[in-house]
Amino acid sequence: MSALTTSPALSGASPRGPVRKSASLRRVLLIYTGGTIGMKPTEKGLAPAPGFLTTLVANMPMFHDTEAEHLIPLEFLGGLDRETNLGKAMITPLNEYDERIVFRFLDYDPLLDSSNVGAPEWDIIAKDVFRYYNDYDAFVILHGTDTLSFTASALSFYLENLGKTVVLTGSQIPLCKPRNDGLMNLLGAINIAGHFDIPEVVLYFASKLLRGCRSSKVDANNLAAFDSPNMRPLATVGISYLVNWALVRPSPYEELTLRNFFCDDISILRIFPGPFNTIRESMSGLKGLVLQTFGAGNAPERPDFLQALKEATNRGVVIVNVTQCQKGEVEAHYAVGTALLNAGVTPAGDMTPEAALVKLGWLLGSGVSPEEVRRSFKADLRGEVSTHEETTKSFALENQDFAKAVYTVLTQQNRENALMSGGSNALDKINSALLPTLICQFASSGNLPELNALFTNPRGIISPNVSDYDGRSGLHLAAASNQIPVLEFFLKIGADVNCKDNFGRTPLYDAIEKKHMDTIEMLISNGAEIKLPSAQIAGQVCLAIQQNDICLLQAWIEGRADINAADYDQRTPLHLAAACGNMDAVQLLISAGADRGAKDRFGGTPFDDAIREGFDHISKVLEVPKF
């Protein structure tokens, strides 16, 4: 079953993945930072010039349809007086989707040579995306090619919870030249930004769309300058658009956050066959180092070299291990690779050197401890590294990657049909069998982006109360796993806070059983109830007392269990606490309003139980005042 979809003009499929609520006119901001694509001839040779690219593009009919200028929204024509570096609004001709794109340029002044682009410039670009985020549907960033992959990686980390497409592109030959690659790169970038919902920082070059933090410049002389060695392209463009939706990251549930910090006290060192006499000097003053090693992460097993690394990691330097090979990943299959692990070196998996360097500097700049940097570095934060789970769990729905893959395939097959339609065909039956389990899995793991994509799809008709084979809904699983943001999501879309599973248990019961106090409080504030017979509640509360689980007893009290509910002998939890000599439970129950004068079917009170068992210190607390 292929994960590729084709151009809707040719196949009838939607170009945007999850269907978007928007008008046919998409608004795209083109940020021209500098680079070859916008250069013009001068007496000293080719050089970038502010405003030149805007003028050039405005006079090219494939970019700007002068006869359609009246369709540009009036509010989009403003802003020139306030922002002199914002160019005139332009509108594209109708494309194969019968849609147009309205765009304008934001020119940097001065324009930047990509060799001079670093963390300060990444900060400027990220802030501009953040600044105009609510004014535009997508962004195209024009940039020199030499450091394009570094900038793409940096923006991937700087723009957290990115929900719109940010495409970086450039060219090897200026757009002003009769023969150039800038024309197709720019057209492709604008069309992808304007017609596809790919909520990532991506790089478009030579008809391939790559994940930004997976890209590398691999050729200085040919037009196909970029590749993604360890990951297939997100899309390829030929006669039609082929988008691999299975690889596209889901839209985030949270709002965009700008996390624009970076530590410059880092370096990259490519090892070679040698004694490394200067290794200690190379790491002096560093907080982080990217070590490019042989093959699958191997290095010479020299005691002085390994000792130098160990000394550095012990004093807090974070050293990460990236392979020198263009393709492949760092693994500790060999003894020499294991020796680096023992020296405190963190494997980078299949990250590119660009992504590893930027991610390391970004994490160090966040101010967390070296231990937290090492832990976060190994995690997949923006799709920059492949993660591996135990082979035995590879095809289990508990495996996040497998669950996402199943979900992606199902949503692709359902793109033209309503989800969970209840029909009789095979696909409907697969939906009915798998989607509830996937929803519960996403709920228990806190995977809001996937849940948001499922339940906000306008073609879907999935009930927020859909349940698995045990009758457990996403709300049950979120409550049991203390996933408060997921609980808020389900309640927002109308889930029944008191839905019962096949055993009669509500989400509140699950939260109580797991002792999640914050979840209990939230559910109660939204009208949640335990919904069990009083005798059954009394039995559960008494079991907590018998096991001396004060936290569980507190959870039942916070969940508004009737602590005066009695069992078949009319004995209350306070009776049991007194008979067990459990002072903590007695005091907690009394503070919660337990009736000290409650009588069992033999006429005995909790006070009588304490006296009978010889717990005088408890009987004093339980003695009912006489008036």
C-alpha cells in the first residue's frame, strides 16, 4: 500500500493532507536573506542588491499575473509605509488546483552572504517568521546555499510547535541569468508553501523537498546540490506532486513558541588516523563537541585519546559522535565504538553533522544541565534522528512509530471517505477495529498532534467517546496516564466526562486508582463522578486502608467518594481504620468528615472497635463528645 499521493489535478486527491479551513487565496511571505538567487551583474561581478529580486520576479508572468491584481485583498496591499523593507504584493496565475497565491518579499538590508550566516542571523530569521506568523499562511526563505542546511536545522529547533510550512531554497545560478536553476526552485518553493500543509521547516531544491534538519549540501558544482542521506524526500516534483505523507510530521496542538537560544562554545572535530596530540587543547574552553568518527562511530582505541575525552565529559563537556560517512548511523557494534560510550560520548544516531552541531548548540544554549543535554540530544525532537525500539515491539501498537504508521496509512486511505463511516466495506471494518485502539494509544502517550489531526478533520465523523474492546475511551486512558492536556482536548471536543467502560468505571475512577491528584481535581471541576454503588466504593476505600495506602485513600477522598458509605455489615471505612490501629487513616477520614458515631449492624461504633482492639490512642481521637 503506497504512502505517496499525487497531484490532485491528475488524481483527484487533496494536495494538503489534512484539509484546511481557508479561502482559495493563500498568503505567503518570501524572506530574502541574500544568496546567489537574487544576485545581479555589477562592475565587480555578481552581487546581491536589495529590491532587485522583487523587481525581477514582478516582471515574470509565471510569478505575477498583472491582470489579476484586483483580486489581491485590500488589507494585503497595506503596510508599505510602515515597513519599507516589505515589497509590493503579487499574485500568481491560476495553477492546476484553480488557486492563486498572494505573496510579497521581505528584503534584508544588508543582504547576507551565507558564509557569514550564524546564530545571530538565525535569530533574526526566526523572529521574522514569528513576527509575521499570524499574517501569512506559509513562508519561503531565500538563502545562499553554502550554509543553507545549517539554517534549516536551526530554524527547525528555534520554531517549536510550528504549524505552518517554512520552505528554504536558493540557487546555484542567479535568477537573472538566461539559464538558471533559481526559476524552478523559487516556483516550486512558492507552490509547495501555498498549496500543501507540511508543518515543518523544509528545504526545496532541484525538484526535491527535504526535511530541513535532515538535509546536507552534497555537491558544489551541480544543480542537485542537496540531499537527505538518511531519509527519503518528503516530496518530489515532476509532472505531478508526489508527497510522502507518511513522513510528514503532524500539526502541533500547541501554539508556536520561539526558542531562539544558542551556545557558541562548541566545535566540530573530524578524527583521522593519528595520535591526537592536541586533543586536550582542542577541547579547552568548550561546552560541546561534535566528534566525526569512522564508519559506524568508531575511533582509535588509544588510552590517551579516550582519557582526554573522559576528562572532558567528566567536567561537563557534552561530546557527541557523528559518522564521517555521508550515509549511515553511529552504533556501538564494535569495541572501539563501545570505548567512546564508556568515555561519556553520546551517539548521534543518523543525524547529519549540520543537525548534530546545531542541536548541540541549541540544547546547550537552553541552560539545562549537561546530563539533560545528553538525554535530550538522543531524543527525536524535530524528526532529525531515527529512533529504534525493541524488535519484539516493532509491530505492536504500543510502539509509537508503528502506531503512527498505521494511523497515517488509514488516514490516507480515508482521505476521500468519512472516517468511521460504519459501512460494510473492508476499509470501514479496519477503521472500526484499529482507530479506537490507536486513539487510546495516542491518548495514553500524550500524543496531541495525532489526536488533533484525527478529531479536527472536517471529513471525519469520529465520536470523542469512541472506545476500545474494553469500552475504554481516550478520556479513560488520558486519566489513567495523567495526561492533563489530552483530557482538556477531549473535554473541549465534547467527550462525556462520565462515560463508563465495560466494567462500569469512569475516567475519574481510573485517575483515583492511579492516584493522579491533578487529574482528579480537573475531572471533578468538569463534573466528573465515580458512578459506582456506595457499597462498592466503601469496599475500595477500605481496601486502601487495609493496605495502609494513605495516598490512595487521599485520592478517593479528593475524588469525592462517600467516606461514610458502608459495606454489607454497615461498617464504614472509619470502622476499619480504627480496628486496624491506623492513626493516619483515622485522622484523614475525620478531617474529611467521617461520621465518628456511625454504627454497624451490631450497634458498634469506630470508637468501640478501637477500644476492643486495645488502641487507646485512637479511641481518644474517636470518642464522640457528650453534650
